Amino acid sequence: MKHNSLESIPALLCGHAEGGYRDGYRWRCRICSSFWDLDSNVIQNYHYDDSYPQARRHLNVDIGELKISSLRRWLKHLNRDHAIRLGVPSERIFDGNNLPERLSESIDLWIFQDSFEHLPKHADFVNWMLRSSAPAAGVLVVAPQAGSFSERMLGRVWPHKLPDHLFHWSKQGLVSFFETRGFKLSAEFNPLKTISLQVVLAHIAHKTGLYNLQGPIERWLPTISFPFNFGEQGMLFKLGALPPQ
Ligand SMILES: [Zn+2]
């Protein structure tokens, strides 16, 4: 479903009831600048399926004509196998679509490194986290920042505008979302990442679909890397009093 009609846009996930306004491809919150990406074909159904052609842009070209639904299943196993190879015990890996009511141990620190913006149902997931959080649990979030200088300057070519980032959170949006669930902002940091020219090229290929140029160009790039922050925010929240369930 393409959102040509503004009436069909779901409520802003930041929870600000004042609503939004159209700002180019974005449906932006008047209060906190978080936004929906109106270019996305799906807003309420985040899952990749065959009706989601942009998902193909995420695929390695070598995968060819594999159906997206098969690919999802395959990626899930691949991710799981990779985590197990890295040494994560398999009983500690969970399927997000089939979570237990609560975990057997309480969690001191939840880490969302480039992942909060991928969650299908933020509010449900954080409510689930609350059931298994230690009394002063922390939540660490590194995510693209709506309203950042690069986001406002670059518009559609902002590197974080991706088909599976349907909602972008501003700092104020994240703070108010977590505050209503009992988490207070405890620290902020500038999340620098080490990037190389190869990473920059891979992002350009990913955005443009020009994967067949990636290999030939990559051979000519020098191997240098540097610390960089391109419109990302880092925050640590701490659980205070548990909100009523
Ligand atoms: Zn907002």
C-alpha cells in the first residue's frame, strides 16, 4: 500500500498526539521531528514479502531469483548460525516472532546497535522487555537521528533512508517514547564508527542498485578507514519506577 493518501498514515510512533506535517518524502512530527518515510510501500506491515520489491535491493545479486519469502527464512537461519559460530549458546537466541512470555533471567542492559529502527512493533517489544528487565535495567540505543543536520540537508539521499527504516526517531522522540515506559535518559554519546571507502561504496551500491559496478570499483579503492558519525545518535536510558502494566 503506497501512502498517497495522507489519511491512511498511521499514528507517529513517538506518541505525540499533535500529529504530523508533510516535509518532502517525510511525514514529520510537529513536536519532535521524528518521521515516517512516505516513499515506503509498507508502513504497518514491515515484513519483507513478494509484494515488497524494494526488499530486492537488499539482496546480494548472487541470490538471483530466490523468492523473498524463502530468503527471509534463509537469512534467519544464516543469522542464527552465524551467532552460534561466534559462540552464542543456541538457547540464548530467540526468534522475534515467537518470544517466550518472559526470559528465565532478568536483563541488566538491552543493546540496540543499529536495530531499534528495524523493530516491527516498538511499543510491544519494549513492553515485553519490561517483563524481563532488572530493577535498574539500562537500554543503549545507537540509531539514525531524525532532525539531524545530515538528515535535513540530504533528504532522499540520506544514507539511513532505507526500505526497512520506515520510522526515523529523533532524540526527543526516543526520549519521550522511553519516558512513557519508565526509562529516563541517563547519558548521551557521539557514536563514531570506523568506516572504510569500501563501506561507503557498498552503501552507494545498496542505495542505487548498481551492484555490478561495486566489484570493479572496489579493486581501485585504497584501504583506509576512519572514525565517522553520519547523523547517528547514541543514548543510554535507565529504568526508574516500573510503569503500571
Ligand atoms: Zn514526536
